[in-house]
Amino acid sequence: MKKCFLFLAVFFFTISINLLFTKVASAKTNIIILATTTSTQDSGLLDVLIPIFEKNTGYLVKTIAVGSGQALSLGRRGEADVLLVHSPYEEEKFVREGYGIRRKMVMYNDFIIVGPPSDPARIKGIKGASEAFKRIGEAKSLFISRGDNSGTHLMEISIWKKSNIRPEGQRWYHETGLGMGQTLNIASEKKAYTLSDRATFFTLRKRLDLQILLEGDLMLHNIYHVIEVNPKRFKSINNVGARAFSDFLTSKEAQSVIKTFGQDKYGAPIFFLGVKHR
């Protein structure tokens, strides 16, 4: 009798544990981990898009907003299911090395060079970003860099390289290691120049003592792609959810939101469509 009771107790305990693990596993499939650049978060765009996606699908999106370089690193470690980033060369490398699949363009805007109204390096009116950086370096005017291996930081590095200026170690060149919003605040406080994406600057400009001093250079084109982390690399990846989110970002519904986002608040959209729908 005791043996029978013990067997039944072990049997029902095992069933209970299996049900518990099944529930946990099921719950996990409803969670999507998105690693994204700070500009999509700071601009408020994701605050509009993600609730629509969650309502439509029942998924829960957990967002990690970091620089694009850090977002790609999270993908390389299998700590995110899907990425929304803007660092083309690093993205291509990520996919080429087998960490990412289905890289798709979502939207674009541009980078701008901003600085104090006094413009000590006199870059306003210059058409080329590299020439503007060259003047800043030659004038030894204070420049605040993100210094965080983000897409913005990598773009900045490429501009310095083209200008034949090496800013690292110079007293006028400071690295924050922070996101775009915080870097803009520091540049404003210190009356310094910096490179920013247009969306984050527009979001914060009312409280910044900074002006757009250079824009429109083709070199400053800023493209955002969505990339699914390769499930063949990591068994824990929620690929079904990642694909659903990727498809949503390029859908007609999401693209219609992106098309007009910022229009009511700033008088013009701050992102432009990456996908054309009829």
C-alpha cells in the first residue's frame, strides 16, 4: 500500500513539474527580446509601434535600447531575438558570419552635425561633413563623441578618417560612452559640437542650446534595418516571434505610422519609408 502511495505521489509530482515547465516554455514563446539603437527608443517611435504589434499578435516585446554595436553584440551572444539597428557595415558582417538572417530595410533618416549657436569653428554653410570635421579639429573646438561603438559613433569615425584628422587623445575631443540623448545634453551644456541622428535631436531640441550647422551631405544617410537572430546558432531564440515582428515593421500598417511620425509635433516626419506599399 505504501509503495502504491509512493508511486502515485511521484507520478503526480512528475506530471505537475512537466506542466509547470510547459507553462514556462509557453510563456517564453510569447516574449520577444528586441535589441535596438537608442534613437528608435528616444524618438518615441517604438512607444507607438510596439503597442500596435502586441495588440495584433499577443506577443510581449521586451526592448533593450543600446548603441547598434552593443545590439549586434547581444545578437552574437543569443541574448536577443531580433535587432533594429543602423550600422550597415557591421550589420552585413553580422549576417555574413551567420549570426543574422532576413535583414530588411525598415526606414531611413539622416545624421546632422550640431553645435553651439556661436559656431566657433565656423562650419555653418559648409556642404561636406568631412570638411566640417576638419575645421572643428583645426580650430580645436570641443567635440563630444558617443564613443560607444554605436552606428552614430561608427559614422563619426568614418568622417574623421575622411577628414584626415585623428581626434583620439586630443584635449578638445571627449567621449561619453553614452546614448544619443545624453550625449546631446552634454554637448549642449559644454557648448560643443557633436554628430546626431535627426530623430533624437528633433525630440530633444527644445531643451538644447544647439543648432543644426550641417545637413544634407549624402555621406550622412542613416538607414535602419531589422535583422532576425539566426535560430540555428541558438536554440533559445524565439524565431517565430522575431519573424512576426520583422514582418510587422515592414508591413503597410507599420510603414503608415513611420510615414507620419513626428509630423504633428515637429512639423515634419523624422523618419522616411524603407518599404513601398501600393
